[in-house]
Amino acid sequence: MSYDTIEVSTQGPEGQQVGLIRLNRPKQLNALNDQLMDELGAALLAFDADDGVGCIIVTGSDKAFAAGADINMFLPFDFAQAFGQGLISRNWETILKVRKPVIAAVSGFALGGGCELAMMCDFIIAADNAKFGQPEVKLGIIPGAGGTQRLPRSVGKSKAMDLALTGRMMDAQEAERCGLVSRVVPLDKLQDEALGAALQIAQYGRLAVLAIKESVNLAFEGPLRDGLQYERRLFHALFSTEDKTEGMDAFLNKRAPAFKNR
Ligand code: HXC
């Protein structure tokens, strides 16, 4: 399938590949419009359905992961049109249906909808030039793709309020300190770092990887008690897989495991 606003490729060994999606509207600093979000959704679902792919990376350019939703797109909308047509709801959250891990590799600006998209990924690896922010307040709107919900869960209420109410940007170091990103690396190392993490994930048993993602997401989104119960059920369930026996036997016998995803 060919795309206009994203570039798609795969890397890594057969059966344990990494799907790479690069946002590509350079003149607009990767501002997110409906076409891009439709194409991103289609590419994500295609990788999710591809048995040869074990992990996905979403990235942008050195200058911008994404400088937000495309403000040109929003301009004509009034309430009736936005609500009636399901603006954002219709096609921006396809990424949440993806069961395989999705890593955001962020360099440059990740603002507004760009920051929200990064937060919808499972973890964020940032280059040292990354800048995160929710500047919607400057446009007279609020974050509309989870920014007011996911940001406080990630960084706490005080920092989330500070960012969303002032619209200021925070740099990669601050983002790492407050837990928004998992790692910060020099810009020229970003792609290698993200690919290394993705290849590592892609080599593990698929069932364990899917279960971890599902369970961590529940910790993030639901009450602790439900999350712990769910985790324990999945933990017990994985004891009936061949991969669990293989993984443990391989460790105890000091050999490399050969996972079969069953
Ligand atoms: C449309 C955008 C854009 C955006 C940048 N551009 N961001 N176009 N929507 N979000 C365009 C500029 O208009 C300009 O086009 C070109 O990209 C380069 O941008 P410059 O401003 O010239 O670059 P620079 O001076 O380096 O400043 C970079 C920047 C600034 C700080 C990122 O562009 C900026 O503040 N952008 C807007 C950020 C923002 O408000 N994001 C939130 C959007 S609302 P021309 O044609 O002049 O070259 C949002 C809501 C989400 O995301 C809610 C639900 C999803």
C-alpha cells in the first residue's frame, strides 16, 4: 500500500521484524491532518496484523515529531460540525486498538496533538532536542486527544497543569525527569536506540509481550485493584503456554530460547 503523508518500512530478521512508520509532512512540521491520521491508522493496523512484525516504531523528522494537529483543518469547524462529524473520535485513536507494542521515537517538536499521539504510544524515547507541550490554550482550545488525561497520569497534576495552562514547552531532560519519556539520547542516536529496543521486544514470545502491554495499560487506565487482579489472571494464564516452558527451560539450561508464539 502506498501513502502520501507517512513512510513505512520494516527492519530486522524474518519473523521478528520491526515496523517503522515515519510521519512525513515536512513543510508543516508533520502537523497532523485527517489524511495523515487515516494513513497512520491503516499502517498501524497492517503491522498489527502482520505475523512477522513484533514491534512498531512511530517517528518523525529531526525537527518535528509532530507540531500538533493541523490548525488549518480545525479552523472551519464549529461545535455542531465537530461533534456531529466525530472530529478526532472518528479516526485519531486507531493506535489504541493496536495490540503490539508501539514506541514513539521523538525528536524536535511534539506539541498538542503531537504530544498526545506520542503519549498514545506505549513508551517514548526522546532525542536531546525534543520539546513537548500542550499549547492548545494559546489557540483558545484544550487538548482534545487525551492530553488532559494522559499527561497528569504520566507526570502528575502539578506539571500537567503547568504545561497545559501556560502552554510552555518542556525539553527532553525535564520530560525524562518527570517520567514522560523513558530514555533520552543524542539526536544522532535516536533511530538506533529505538530500533534496538524494538528489535529486543520483537524477539520475545509474542504472547508475553501482548499480555504485558495489556496489563500495564490497565494499570495506567483503571483502578489498582482491578489492574492487579487482571495481571494475576494473565500471569496464571501464561503458565499454559509453550513459550513459558521454553523460556524457563532455556534459562535454566543456559541456552537461547526458541519461542513459537503459542
Ligand atoms: C498547521 C503548522 C503547525 C500546525 C507549524 N505549522 N505547526 N501548520 N498546524 N500545528 C506550519 C507553520 O504554519 C509554517 O508554515 C511551517 O509549519 C513551519 O512552522 P514555523 O512556525 O515557521 O516554524 P518555527 O518558527 O520553527 O516554529 C515551530 C513551532 C511553531 C514552535 C512548532 O510552528 C508552532 O508554534 N506551531 C503551532 C504549535 C501548536 O499550536 N500546536 C497545537 C495545535 S492544536 P508556513 O506555510 O508558514 O511555512 C492541537 C490540538 C489537538 O494540536 C487536539 C486534538 C488532536
